[in-house]
Amino acid sequence: MRGFYIGRYQPFHDGHRHMVEEIASEVDELVLGIGSAGDSHTTRNPFTAGERVMMVTKAVEELDITTYVVPIEDLDRNSVWVSHVQSMTPRFDVAYSNNPLVVRLFQEAGVEVRGSPMFNREVLEGTELRERMIHGRNWTDLVPETVVDVIREIDGVERIRRIAESDAIADESP
């Protein structure tokens, strides 16, 4: 059986990895959708789809499950979103999500949906990690080492700090 799990992975963190490990115990193969693939270089979405593909691929490499990492650009029409996802990915039997809209869209399309297990959500959350990067607080203990390596390779912390600075300046404009 093949499962599907989508996230923005900005960045891929230990909570995501824990979810992938749990899902891997239920399926033979897993499609990992990189959501909002067209978005990058903002404080909410600092990393490109290609950078996130690297993060996710390297972070799940040693797990004993076949994975397919697929970038998926946003659509502004929810009624066709599931068919868009299905057109971009290998066929899957079950989708994993806790996002109420994603759950509803998959259910309306007749796709089985299972809740994905949450792990230490109060700390392992993308917004918290990005804030830690911006303000120079520890973030490296909350992501797989391979993700730390990718973020360092692309100078991702410096990028998000500069973006945050430019956002703050734009917010102060008259």
C-alpha cells in the first residue's frame, strides 16, 4: 500500500520525521508532497522547492521505506486540488493529514484519510524553528542532522534573517 503525506517542510523537522516513521509502519511506500512548491524567499516560506526536496530526501534516506518526494504547487481552487495532487504524484491509496481542509478535500474526492500522529507540536513547528533561526536561538537540535547540513549549504539562516529584516522595514513604511 502506498501512502501520501503533504507538508510545506519549511524546514523539515523532527516532528515531520517522527510522522514519517509512524506512517511508514502502516504503508509499503510513501509519497511525500512538498506543498506550496512555488513559494520561497519569504519568512513563512524561506526555502525553495528544490531545497526542501533535498532536505526531505536526505532526512528519510535511512528509513526502511521507499519514498517519492514530489513538489506540488498551490492551486487557488480547492474543488480541483485533489485531482491536481493526484496528477503530480504516483498513485496512492491513503492520505495522511490533520489539516481540516486537506482532510475534507480528500474525503470529498473519495480518498481514505488517516490522521497523522503529532510529536512535540509545541516546539516542533515550522514557525517556531524559523523564529529561532531569525533570532539566533538553537534550532539545530530540532531537525535531522542532514537538514542542518542542507540549511548550512544554502546559507539558509542568513537568508531568512535578511528576509525578516526586509519584511520589518517594509512593515514600517508610511
